[in-house]
Amino acid sequence: MNTCRIVLQRRFLPVSNSNKEKFDRFIPNRSAMDFDYAHLALMEEREEEEEEVSSSRKAYRKQLAETMGLNRTRILAFTNKPPSTSSLHHQHQHQHQPPRRIPQRPERTLDAPGLVDDFYLNVLDWSSANVLAVALANSVCLWDASTASVTTLVTYGEDQGPVTSLNWAHDGINLGVGLNNGQVHIWDCVTKTLLRTLQGFHHTRVGSLAWNTHILTTGGMDGRIFNNDVRFMSYPVSTYKGHTQEVCGLKWSASGQQLASGGNDRLVHIWDRSTCTQWLHRLRGHTSAVKALAWCPFQSDLLASGGGAEDRKIKFWNTRTGACLNSLDTASQVSSLLWSNNQRELLCSHGSQLTLWKYPSMVKMAELSGHTSRVLSMAQSPDGCTVVSAAGDENLCFWNVFGLPHTTAKKTVPKAAHEPFSHVPRIR
């Protein structure tokens, strides 16, 4: 009796914390227990002991058990930890999220009579105030997407026009206008007032413009790039020299520290804002003019560039090292590139169509057809969902290519009357 008492006392002595990890206990999950089947299995074993069962009878019982789902060997079973509430919520959203629909036809098409069919020009831009600026030969027209109203900002004479480039400042009020005679005008589009005329440094047409806060960067057919501080009435504050032919593409990075320039000399240059004497990188690889440039919104040192008719390629560059990361043949002239702000996607206008690519796999997601001639330029709405394209067929096509299902109900671009630019004196 004393021995038994000692054993029981040892068995139920509390375990110290230092030895707790050496033991494990099996705690059965009662919800996973099948007491009815356990009782049946015990009774069958007892019956088999009491009476001899023939082999055919045993085979019949086995087959019946398999058919009825009773051929189990586990009575007590562990179960996996149930998923957390956040995991269940994520799975529910993933399972019930409808597939994204990408319309392959434009939502609306607006007439743009007088649009110059010239690959090297940049005659389309969409402001942060939701106003679209488009150059129609010698005129600059403004289309307010929120009211669908159309106004003519200015019409130039033959000695100045046609308009060769447009670019909005970040405030959505000031618009830079490059002209064929080498001048650059800065307009206040609210009061329709000419604020500044930049002249005397470009002697031929100004085909590309790019704002960086108070700096307006201009690129001309002469291959020169100038930075102009619009706060002062003075000559350009800095000059970038590297291109030997027309500068047809300019884009500042989101940080405003690096400038990408593309030229008809088939080169792409990366410039640092603080260094004016030499480029950071001279990127070779394209075999035709480089107009299309786009900085990646989710990777600051990633630049996409597109080549002209003899090249037809999209190239991706690491602007920190100058390395070419990838190259894709589109089979036609690349005129414009736009990144999605929400997805890892890139929209390319090449030939008469737009193509949406998944990055970095570069799997083709959609082909958008609506123009009957080559696309010249694209611009993105301030909410990032809608894209407008301008082509040599004198049409503006609006595409909801980047819109998500829950945002497409609110259209960025309302319906407008037919031929909104019909008041412009041009013959179709």
C-alpha cells in the first residue's frame, strides 16, 4: 500500500517550468471523436471472439463498411488550427472579387480636327485639375472633363505655329506651349493670360516639354535641352548637352532628381538635376528615335523606353546602374508608354492600337483597337484610371483601361456632345 501511494504521489506532483518542455500530452478533440463508431468496433471484435465468422462473411462486412464510409482506423484525431479571422476575411475577398474587365473598345471618341500627324510632337496632356489640353494645328483647345465644356485657349499665326508640344504644370493651372518657331509660352489657363515667353535659345521647333515644380525643361530639334526657372525673367539656368539630333521625349522622375531624355539620335540620356556638365548614363540599344519614356511608379530607378519605326522595341533600364533589364519587340512603332498607378502593368501605344502588358512577365493582357491610323500620343487622367489617345485619324479615344471594378461606376470623363472641337475652323 505504501508503494502504491508513493507512485501516485510522484505521478501527480507538479512539474517545474524547467522540465515542462520535455513532456507532451495528448488532448483529444471531442468534436473529432466518433463514439458511435468506436462502440460498434468494440462490439464487432467481441462478437468475432464469441462466434466463428466465415471468410465470405468477413469480406461482405469489409465491402459494406467501405461503401458506408465505416472503414476507418482513427477514432481519436488531431485537427489543424482553425484559420484566423483576418485570413478568412482575405480568402473571402479573394474568392468573391469579380475578375477585372478591360474594355477593348473606347468608351467614347471625340473629333479633333487639325491634329498634326507627326510622330515627333507631343500635343496632348491631361492636367491634375482634370482638364485635357490638345493642340489642333495652330490652336490650343481645353476640354474640361468634369463639365464637358470646350474652350480655345489661343490660336497662333502661321509665323509661330503650329503648336509642337504641350505640358501641364503640377498645379493644373499653368500650361507650357512649345511652338514651331522655337518659342515657349507659359499660360495661366484659369484667367487665359500669357504669363511668360521664353525665346532666344531654341532656334527651331520645341517638340518636348517637362515640368519639375518651378523648372520648365524644353527640348528642341536642335538637340539641346534647357532648364528654365519660371520664377525669374532670365535666360535658362542650366543646359544639358548630349543629343546630336531632335529631342522628342522628356520625362522627370517622381522625385524630381533625374531627367530622362530621348532623341532622334536613338539615344536615351539620364541626367541629374544638380549636375549639368555630364549625363549620368547614356543608354544605347534602340535603333530608331526614342520618344516614349515612362518612369515606373513602384520602382524609382526603373525606366521604360520605346523605339520608333525601325526599332519597335520596349526596353527597361535600371537608371542607377545603366543596365538594360529587358527588351520586348512590339512589331510596330512605339509612340507612348504609361504605367498603371495601381497594378504592375504597362500600356503601350504602337501602330494603330494600344496594348496592355503585365510587368515583369510582359504577358499581353489586352489589345485595344479603335483608331484607323497610327497613335501619336497618350495621356492619363488624374485618377489614373482613364487614358486618352490621339491618332492621325484626328480622333481622341478614351479608354477605361486602368479602372478597377469598384471605381468604374464613377466615370472620370463624362459624355460630351458630338464633335466638341467643331467650332475650330478646320476642314475635316
